[in-house]
Amino acid sequence: DIQMTQSPSSLSASVGDRVTITCRASQGISNSLAWYQQKPGKAPKLLLYAASRLESGVPSRFSGSGSGTDYTLTISSLQPEDFATYYCQQYYSTSFFGGGTKVEIK
Amino acid sequence: EVQLLESGGGLVQPGGSLRLSCAASGFTFSSYAMSWVRQAPGKGLEWVSAISGSGGSTYYADSVKGRFTISRDNSKNTLYLQMNSLRAEDTAVYYCAKSSGRWGATGGNYFDYWGQGTLVTVSS
């Protein structure tokens, strides 16, 4: 199984901040990585897939990068509606999610 | 508009059984693999099971293999999860999720649409 280690588990940031979340796979996953946003009591929402491809309708302040085992989600300028929990998912070998990163208001 | 509506959750005793359903609309159901993903209270996401568009291939997480069975009825646009021998650690919100494409023995897929989830509580 390919496990995903996501960091940090939580962070505090202010509106307008640049935020970076990292996911590391236990082996190479060839960009088979997706990012999701989840707000309390709601289903996850797809943000990016194939490591860097933005899902339709998702604001361009969200971006993804990486290769091999290391991947990054960046929010260029944090907005009030972005306070949520973010998950990465590898789908190179079945599917495993990272542990999540809770983005809180500083 | 894609819609996924889960039902069938509830309270069940340890060792009991439950069947979840997910009614799908707004897309050609039989063309896409479907999955169940769960989330224990206050915890992260865990992929549980997937099924190919035809229903001919199924895949399971080790944590549920041998206890859960995924199936689909493409004539009714409905996905199912039969859960047997339930344990306290199966307590979670169960989401139905549409894969963006196929699901294979060597790789899965990402999920572009999710239902709102149904809560399963396993407790005596």
C-alpha cells in the first residue's frame, strides 16, 4: 500500500496569507494525486487532480505542484471561505488519503 | 447536474448488518466507477470500496475485505454497500463518490462528485 503523509496537520493563517500544504507518498505515484477541501458537516470538494490540474470552477488562487513522492497545495492569497480542512489523495494504487490539514483563522 | 443521494444509515449493534444505497442522477451511471469513502467522527477520509462501471470488478480496503460487499444496479442508477459483521470502528459517515473514470486492479481514480453522506453508528 502507498501511504500518504500530510503536513502540517493544522495551521493558523490570516486572510491574504500564502499557505502551503505538503503530501509525501511512501513511494512514487506519478502525479496521481488529488486535493480536496472539506468544510464542517459537508462532503469533500475536489480542487485539483493529476497533481496540478485545477478542477472546473475552482478559483485560480489554488495551485498544485510536485512529482515523484512529494506534492504541494498552495493557496496564494487565503480568503475567508478557504478556512477548512484539506486532504490529499493518491490514486496511483487503489486509493489512500492523507491525514488532513486544518486551516484555521489566526 | 450530478446528484448522489445516500440512504440506509442508522444505529446497529456490533456484529449486525446494514445496507447502504446511493441513488445517482445527472450522468451516465454505467460509464463510471463508483466508490464508498468513510469518515469516522472527527477523523480523516478512508476509501472503503470501489466498483467498475459494469459491476464486474470490485475492490476493497483491507479493513473491510470479507465483511463488506459493494454492488450496483445500472438499470436503477443505484450503488449499494452491504455491511456485515459490523464493528465499533466502522462507525462513520459513509459517502458515495463518483470516480472521474475507470478503476483498475493497478490503480484507482479521483472523485469528482460526492454525496452528502449517511451516518452509520455501531454500538450496543
